[in-house]
Amino acid sequence: MTCRQCGSALDEDVNICPSCGTPHEEQVEASIERIGIFTKLKKRPLLFALLTVAMVAVMAFFAYKFFSRDRLKNAIVYKKDGHFFADNLSVKIDLGEEEIKEVKISGSGKRLFYISGRNSTLKYLDLTMSDRPKVVDDHVFSYSISKNGKTVYYTKGGALSNTLYKWQSGRKEALFQDVDFMQTSSDGKRLAFFSKGTMHVYDRGKIVIEAQELIYYNDIKTVYYLSDSKVYIYKSGKKKAVVEDVKHIKHVYESGKMFFVNTDNKLCYFDKKTYIFDTVEYYEDVYLHDKKEVLVFEDRSHNRYIARKGSVYREELIDNKEILINSSGTRIYYLESNGDLMVYDIEKKKSTRYDQNVVVFDLLVDKDKCVYVKNITWNHGDLYVDKKLVDTGVNVDIALVGADKDGNIIYTKDHNPNLAISRRMIDLYIYIKGKPILVDKGIFTYNYLGNKTFAYSKEGSVFYHNGKEKREMETFVDSMIVPRKEYHEMGDFYQYFFADNMYILFVR
């Protein structure tokens, strides 16, 4: 390339001739045109501006999608200036001044339910729009909602005398009297409830089962129940006897296998045929695994036995020990008085030392992982998972270490340990895939929303943390409530752990 003014030779990356000072804009534009569309747009300012706007719109869209997933699934209720508000990062709705309780959210996150005021009014609101709360009924004692929030079963009255109603599409229908417990299926078509000492299943618009004992699976579509000394299965509207001579059901597994006590007070196991453990005395359960066919029990002399499927044997190693069985039903964990954490292999019938100087231990739900604490001083200790140190100085007092259904561990550390407990702040962490992650420091209180997300209060404000970054929702807040999810299965994760998206470790 040469200078068009003086003819001097030029390098391709030179903008001005070093000999005469002549600028060479056209050559520069031609050479950088190879880079792409943004260099071509230099001569098209309108097109460039339009593209810039489009890019901003795309970025805004992805940001919207990033947070919209959160606001569709979660909502926070908080009190400010005497009013309660529902906020899901998309809409903020004033719920009024009346005190509220029993706050639930539908599985889709689109409907919020709560009981408020002196008349115990059950209300709901649509979180997809800024709409006023609507009334289901007054004098509501308890309720259960379907997954989409369009069907509600509720009781009016009190604990001793009440009426069960079904509400759907704005219409209500009285069903039964004096209901103590109820649980709806996810679609709202079936209901299991306890009334006057008897369990009932409501299906296809009528009572289909009345029994002293029952266990259900598959969204209350499959039900095992005891009637006239027989265990029956109810499925697809049909009933069939499975096993007879049954006095008491210990547990029926989803496969149909079961432990039960027969009419001769002998412990039995059923898998296509009945195995009677008539060589041992059965007195009471020590630990019954709810998913694997393992039962640890005692006789009247407190000797312990292990029943595994159709066999049973005596095991002295676990006598008088607090035990837990792992999720696969293969190992029993127990703690010796000297702090040795032991693991008993059920197949090999042998114990080995797992770790030393352990103070307290627990097992993660549906995970073959052991969580435990060593070196506790003033309710602070070293937290471990499967022999790996998670963190030191962890708060291990009651209800301070938890886990979710994915096996993530939520824990706290003192932010200012020298202050009085009532004024003490915490630093909040979540342990994910072998790595502790700090959520925030100086937190007053928090709620875990599941899926690695949190709502918490700090310095008078409510924050939402989506697993990557925090977002301030409101300032000068008096209190905060996180709606709980409904559960629809017997043995549901949320049923076991009070629908708080996490369960507390080291609490028996």
C-alpha cells in the first residue's frame, strides 16, 4: 500500500503517512472491513443504532428469563408498615392489615393461598397478575390444594367438630363430617383423609375405601389397606386381596412387598409368599426403612434383630445404639460412647470404624452420604460429609444445619459471635458438589426456597438470592413468611420435613 499524496510505501496497519502526514481513512476502512458487520456499520449509523437496540432487547430478554423462572415458582410474603404483601419479583400485591397464617403456594407458583383475620377466611390470589385476593370461604380450620391450585379441600369448624368441603372453579360442596387429617392428589381428583378413627379414600366422587390402616402411592392411585384381617390393593377402581391373616401392617413398599404382624403376633415378610419369623420374639421397631426391605426391631429383653426381606438374625453389635440406615439399605451407622462412628455392613454382618471423635451424625435423604460433626466447642464444630471437611466453626445447635432433596447442605456461621444471641447475625452458606458457597454475610433470618435459592432478611431489608446473585425485594420490613408447598404422596419429601424445602440434620 502507498500514500496517494506522496507515493511513500505504507504498512497496512498505518492510518497516517509518516512522510507527509496524509490520513488514509478509506484504506483503513477497507482493511478492517474483514472484521465483520460492525465495521461496515460505521457508514450506517441508523442501522448500527437499531442493531444496538436489538442487542439490548435480547440481553434484557435473557435477564427476564433468568429471573422469571424464579418468580413463577416462588413468592415471599412480608409485613411492612402494618400491611402484608405478596411479592414474586413480578407483581407485588397488598394483602391488607389482617394477620395471616397457613400460607401455601401451588406447585406452578401461580396461586397463593392463606388464612386471614378473625373469621379465619381462606383467600387466594393469582400471582401472574396484579389482582386483589379472592375469598374461598370463612371459618376455615385447615386445607389442602391441588398442584395447579384450582381444587381445594378444606374443613370448616375446629379440631373436634368440622365439615369437609371441596372447592373448585368458585363452587363449594360439603362432603364429610369431622375430618382430622387430609391429603389431596396432585390433580385434586382423589383425597385421603382420617375421620372418627378410620382412614378413607375419596375417588370418583365417592368413598371407595374405609380402613384402619392404609398406605398409598402413585398420587393416591394405588392404595394398600387392611380390612377383615386381609391386605387389599386398590388400583384403577378395582380391589384385590393380596395377603391374609394380618393383624397390623408395618409397611408396604411401592413394589407391593411388605412387613406385617400376623394374627398370631409374629413378624412376617411378604413377597409373593409369606415368610413368618416364628423363631424370634417381636416387640417393637427400632428402625424401619421406608424404601428398602430392612427392619431392625427388639424383643422384650431389648435384644436387637435385623430382618432383611425374608430372613432375620440376631445382632449384638447394634444393641442399645442410636442407629440410622443408609438409603440403599446396605449399611447401618451407629455411634460408640468413645466417639467412634461405626458402619455395619448388613451383607457381610461386620462393623468397621468410619471415623473418630464424632459428636453427632446424620444421613442425607435418598443419598448414600453421611454428615457428621467433630470437635464441638460452644455449639460450633467441624462439619464433614463422607470424611471430607466441609467447613470449620459451623453452628451445630438445634435447627442450624439442614439439607435439601438434592443433597445440598445449608449451614451457618456466627457473623458477630461476641454479641448477645438475640442480636447475633449469621453468615449463610450452601455446600454444593463438594464446594461451600457463601450466600451472604450478616443475615438475621432466612428461608430456603429450594433449587439453591434463598429469601432472607438483612439490615431490615428482604433479599432474594437465585443461586448466583442477590436482589433486594423490599426495605424496612417487619417480618417475612415463605409459603410452603403442598405434598401429594405418603412419604413425600415435603411431608416428612414440613414442606420447607429442606430438612434439619442432627435432630431425632
